[in-house]
Amino acid sequence: MGKVTGFIEFPRLVEENLPADERIKNYKEFILHLSDEDAKNQGARCMDCGIPFCNNGCPVNNIIPDWNDLVYKQDWEAAISVLHSTNNFPEFTARICPAPCEAACTLNINSDPVGIKSIEHAIIDKAWENNWVVPQPSKSKTGKTIAIVGSGPAGLAAAQQLARVGHDVVVYEKNDRIGGLLRYGIPDFKMEKIHIDRRIQQMEAEGVKFKTNQNVGENIDPEKLTNDFDAVILAGGAEWPRDLPVPGRELEGVHFAMDFLPSQNKIVAGDTVSGQIMATKKHVVVIGGGDTGSDCVGTSNRHGAKSISQFELMPQPPEQENKSLVWPYWPLKMRTSSSHEEGCDRDWSIATKSFEGENGKVKELVASKVEWKNGKMQEIPGSEFRIKADLVLLAMGFMGPKQTMLDKFGIEKDARGNAKAETEGDKSYITSRSKVFAAGDMRRGQSLVVWAIREGRQCARSVDEFLMGTSNLPR
């Protein structure tokens, strides 16, 4: 523990952002990491609890008090070593993880939690600046081969872990670039793609091979993979979007969020996209109040939308959670993202009834207020209203992975349509089909980047045990 009274002396410091009117002019990141002195003071706030609930609040079980203390002592190189011992890609989590560790922080019981995410951000940025992130190739080879389907955080984490113990790993990605939903699902203003590119270079130096434009189940035969490799890991994302089957759904201008967001990422990368969905000078309505909906808001602001409204079906959450009731678990409370701050009208308890249009194009959205009674949602009489809508973006979450690949591999699914695989026991992460494993969204459904990394790491250990009989990889 670096400073016994640190949590009393130093207030929580939030990372600075560029002003909204400045940052919406481009797609660059705008959150500035802490200075060395500020990071030191934030690290001093950590109480090094007897039971560090933050460790369990973090899905990858980051050893948070240790690297907080190292930052307080300004031993940055040791801090990145501790951070990397549990997390392959802290530059991803430091940018797009919602930080469940902070919700579990002991200080959060009656004060502001330690700024764990901001300290992690400072550590990994300094590590890259000082060339401390270097390839770690295996000194010997096992002769075992592994195919990984999907290059999102789960697939990348599994690939890196397995390559470092000497296996030959090939990652198959259906898109033209590596990164999965990190690449084409997260806007650049939240995470620039240089962070993925640098990791790919590191992993290639460690022996991982990447193959793009390889759609397993379409132009790659699943049977060939299972025959040619000693093990296969299915690590694709949850890309089966929840639809809204109301009258007018077929009108031009009503799109899934994931038909809207990836094209902008491609434009930022320098590609030419024909028929790009644009929000410029349009009345935009985003349906869905989660992170994907927030990303649609931020992108629409950068397009120059005339107006942006975001509707959520559930009631508005409280401004402040009841900490004595929910701590150390993730609380339900009002959350305002940086995209909302840039400009957006938000409303809750809104049910969309229909879309109306002219000449086949959407022009209005018809909706009403709802309330919950006896566990059922009911429309409030007389609450129906109309709103202008030239572009409607459906961001209501995802049902799970697309079913085609799972069907073609012939593996058993769980009740939600995910690949069925347990996480405990001698055969953790293995599916109903011999030597085929599943991890990340493919196994658990739509989730956080930090859960994907955890599952990729744990699946890697299970594959290593399956191939070698034992494993030194951490679980």
C-alpha cells in the first residue's frame, strides 16, 4: 500500500476530454490519459483492501491493487508486467470496458471509487511509448496446430496464449481486416484501430498467422478445418441483431446499427464504401439505449445530423444507485456517454408502434409511452406520438452468434442459440463435437470485451491441456 491516507487526501480525478464541439469534427480519440503525477495520486487512493473486491469485479481478475501501488511508486515497467499477466490487451479494456472493477471498489461503498480504468489507460499508453510491449515468441514448438475462427478479443487472446506455448496458430477472419467487432463494431473515436494493428504485428512476430476474407461455413469448409487441425476454436462475435417487426419495417431508411457503424470505420480506414448509410442533415432516431445505440449517436453527430433522438423501452434508471443494496455488483443507474453529451434527445419507456413513409422511404416514427404493471408492459392511453425520422437505427442488442456456422459445424446449442460448452471441469470450453471449442460471444452471447478476453484465455488453457495433457497457461 503506497500511501495509507491517499484515499482521504486525493479526490477521484476524471480523465480530461476534448470539448464536444471540437471532437465531433473528426473520428479521433478524445480522452486524454492522466499525467504521471495525476496517475500517482490516483494510485495512492487504492486502500489495498484485505479483500480486494475489484479483483473479482474484473472478469479477467486483474491484480489491481498491485499495479495501483506500482504506479504510486512510479515503477511503470513493473506495473505493465503485472497488468499483462492477466490481460493480453489492456489498451482495449482501458478504452471500451465499462469498468465493473470500479463498481466493486471498496471505496465505492460511501465515496468515489478508485479510477482504475484511467490508471490502466496510463500504464498501457506509457508501455507503448517506451517500447515495453514486445513479442514473446515460444522457445520451442509443440508441432500441434490450432485454427481459430474469429479475430475479435476472444480469438486474439486465445491465439496469443497458445502461440506463446509453442503451438502453431492460424486465425480465420471473414472480413478484410483483423479485429472482428473491435475493428468494425467500435467507432474510431472510442478506439482507434492503431491499437489493433500494433497487437497484430506483435502476434505475427510470435508466430500467429492471420487469414482474412475467410468466411468459415461459406468459402471455408468446417470439415476441412476439423480434419486439418488438431483443435478448432470458434470465437466469432454475437452478430445476430434483434429486429423490430412492426408495420413499415421494410421502408428505406430503417437499418440495423451494424449496417450503419462498420461502413464509417471503413471510410476512416481509407476505404471507398458504395451506398454508405449517412445521417447528414437527417432526423435520426436510434432505438435502443445501450452502448451500440450510443455509438450510433456519436457517429450521427459526426455526420452532421439535423436532429438525433434515442428511445429506450425500459424505464429511466435512477440517477444514483442504492449502494448499500447493490455493492459490489454492477449497478443499474443513469449513464450518460460522451456521445450523449455531444447532442441527443433521450427518452425512456417508449415503444415503437410503426414506421410511416412516402415513396418507400421512412418519414415518421409512431410510438407511445408504456408502463409496467404486474410484470407486464402496457401502453399508456392517450400517449401516442409521432416524430420525424429520415433515418432509423435499430440498436436493441443481439440474439447471439449467427446460426449458420454453428449448424455447419454440427454442434449442440444452448437455449439461447449459443454454442453449448461448459466452463468448468476436465472438458471446459469444448463443444459437443470432438476437438471443437467455443469461447467469447460464440459461447456466452453478447457481452463485454473483458469477458471475451477472459474466455479466450481460459479456452486457450483448455485447448493446451487437451493437446498436451497438461498446461502452464494461467486460467
